[in-house]
Amino acid sequence: MPADIPTPPPTPARPTAPTAGKGAGVPKSPSLAMAILAFCGVVVAVMQTLVVPLLPHIPELTGATPSAASWLVTITLLTGAVFTPVLGRVGDMYGKRRVLLASLVSLLAGSVLCAISSHIGVLITGRALQGAALAVVPLGISILRDELPPERVLPAVALMSSTLGIGAAVGVPVAAFVVEHFDWHTMFWVSGVIALIDIVLVFLFVPESPVRDRGRFDAVGGLGLAAVLVCLLLPVTQGGDWGWTSPATLGLLVAAVVIGLLWGVYELRAASPMVDLRVSARPAVLYANLAALLIGFAFYANSLVTGQMVQEPKVTGYGLGASIVVSGLCLLPGGVAMVLLSPVSARISGAYGPKVSLALASVIIAVGYGVRYFTSHSLWTIVAGATVVAAGTAIAYSALPALVMRAVPVSETGAANGLNTLMRSVGQAFCSAAVAAVLSNVTFEVGGLTAPTLHAYQLVFLIAGAAAVLALLVTLLLPGTGGAKTGTVEGTNKRADRKAGAPAAAIQEGA
């Protein structure tokens, strides 16, 4: 090229830059910031399962129909699915700590609404606000990635991601205890107080991340994504009540496909898309998200059927007639196992790569359901099987964000982890529909009541175990081994940022 014709500099696709602000900078105590964010994740996860032991009693407590009562779970799933990727993207652009605080305020407002009223409409509104707070987990992962020293990122992210399972395991027995011994509004007052404590702790001790994406917020893409998710998840969660071949169910599913296609075309043309579909189509990201969906399905079956199974009357021949509290406590050892295994998963990922961790986790979950299939007649074997499944879930939930972070630019961590968390929620929604269909259709009459047969529960275990095996197969399709020498999160961060066109200064800041 002639010397008098300058070479044009490459134009970054979506540049990032450190943005100073109040609280920006390395936290004074990284361990304290990590502990606070993990505590926030546990609290938010607890909120997702808080009403499960209460659902059978909601009609008599509020005068609502059983169908309306089911919306206390459905609405949380919907708002969590919609807001998690959207708020993750907003956090990438305008400040992760700021958006995390807003999510916690939503949790506080929802808890207060549920605490002061017994009207089903107010309760559903409060639960919707609580569901929106699910974005706390991917936002916390993003903050930890930006702020911690590289050698501490994997253990911190592993713990943060595992809070989704830990909170679910803790929430059910705690809520069951409150339902049996106190006024049911008490658990919402307690959750509100804890949410307020979370807000104060984050404001005082968690810094704002200096890594930002300067792109414009894609409002059309956000609305389109919300429409797709609502049209997909609403018939999945309500199809059992509406009828799987009803016009409402089929119409919404068709709408989800049509809107999804139109949304995809728009996102591919958008300068600053809500979801970067080109990045999401990379095998490393695509297969990680598919694995998240399957792991979410496999994990949720454990939470859904364990308590119900041990509460079945003894006249069924397999039920133990346990109380609500005892049924909830069956999941508690699994929660303890998840706490203990998240750092183990981080060490496995650090030494051999998160792909190996996720493959191992899938095998453990499948083995756990094998145990559950053959040992469903005594309490301790039920607890043992449930704990094995929880152990596998802990390793999987710890590995998934590490896989995602290795494949996306630092500036898109919040949105990418939000999408991965969303896929877990979608998996849980499909699991809920599958479990409800099996347990309501494979029944028998005994002692004057209709109950699921033992085969119904065993069929659930087979389906969930099959989902874990599929997760293993998807994991094996992930590119590379990702061992410590060839694929650390930090090194892959920089390569992903360079592919996305991020400036060197931003790469260094984010890494």
C-alpha cells in the first residue's frame, strides 16, 4: 500500500471502557463482597421457592381458586425469565451494582406487598416483583468477574452460581416450618427484612464495576424477548389447566415461534442488540446454554417430587405420611452438599476445565436419579438420592457460568450469564409441566383417595435422569478441553474481547 495512504484503524463492534463512579474500584475486602453477593443470591433463590409449601393452603387462606393460587409460582417464573437477561444487559451498560440494587428493591417491595395482604391479586403482584429479582445472580457473577483478582474468579463465580440451588434447598424447609408454626405472612416480613439488609450491605461494601458497554439499550429487542418468553412459558406452565390442545395453548405456542423468528431477524440487524445472537451461536455459548436448560430440568424434578413423595399417605404402599416440615428437611442435606461442593467444582474447573466439571456433574445427577428409582421406600434412601442429585447440580451450576465467561467479551458478561440463567429457568418450567402431567395422569384409587402411583414417581426419575444424560452428550460437544494450561477464564476473556473488537485498555480492565 502506498505510504501516503494511511491504513484505517479497525472499528470496534461494541467498545467498552472503564467508567468511574461512586463505589468504583477494587473492593476493600474482596472476601466480604463475595460473601455479600452470595448471600443475596441465596435470599433471591429462597424467594423463588418460598410459597411452594403454602400452595395447598392458599385457597382456604385467601378464598382464591386453586388455579389462581398456582399463579403465585407461575408469575415468579415469568418475571424472572423476562427480567434476568434484560437487567443483565442493562447492568452491562449502566452499572451492574446499580441494577443489582434496583433488583433487591424490587424484592423488598414484593415481600412487603405479600406481607400486608391476603388478596390473591396483591399476592400475585408481590410475587411478580420478587421474581424480577432473579437477575441478582447473573449481575453478582458479573461484578465478581470484574472486581476480583483472576485467581479468585472461578471459586467466587462457582459459589455465586450455586446459590440458585442452595436457596431452593433451604427455602422449602424454612417456609414449611413457618407455615406449620406461625402466621404465613411472617415469612414475607422476614424476607422483606433480609432484603433490606442485603440492600444496605451491597450499598456499603460492594463496588460498582468500572467495565461498561457503550452501546444503546435495545428497547425493541427487550420487548420482543419478553413477548417470546411469555408466549412460550405461559402455555408450558398453564397447559395442564387449559388443556394442551386448547386454542389458548396452541395459539400462544405458535405466537412464540412467529415472534421469535421476527425478533431474531431484528436482533441480527441491530447495532447494539439485546442478545448478541452471533455470540450466542458460537458452539461454546450455544452448547453451554442447552446444557443449562437440561440441567435446570433435571435439578427441578428433585425439588418438585421429593417433598410430595414423602407426604403421600402410607396407604399408598410407598408413601411415608411425613409432615410438611419433615418433607422440606429432606432437601436440606442437598443444600449443605451444594455449599461444600461449589469450591470443589471450582478446583476441578481450574485444573481440568469447566467442560470436565459439567460432564462429571451430569453423570452424578444421572446416578442420583438411578438411586432414587430403586430406593423409594425409606426416608434415608430418599434423602440420599436427593442429596446425590443436589451434589451434581452444585458442580453443574458452578461450571456453567465459567463456560459462558470463557466465550464472551467482558462487557457482555451480565447479559450472557443472564441468558444462561434464563435457560435454567426455561428448563425448570418444562420440568414443572412434565412432572404435573405425569403425576396427574398416572394415578390409582386407594383408601378413598386418588394418588400418583409409585410408577409415576419412578417415571419422573427416568425422565430427569434422561435429561442429565442429554446434558452430558451436549457437554461433550463443547469445543476444547479447557484445562488450566490451555483455557483459563482470564486468557479466554481477552481472546473473546479481541474477537468482539474491544479496545486493549478495556480488555485489561475487565480481565
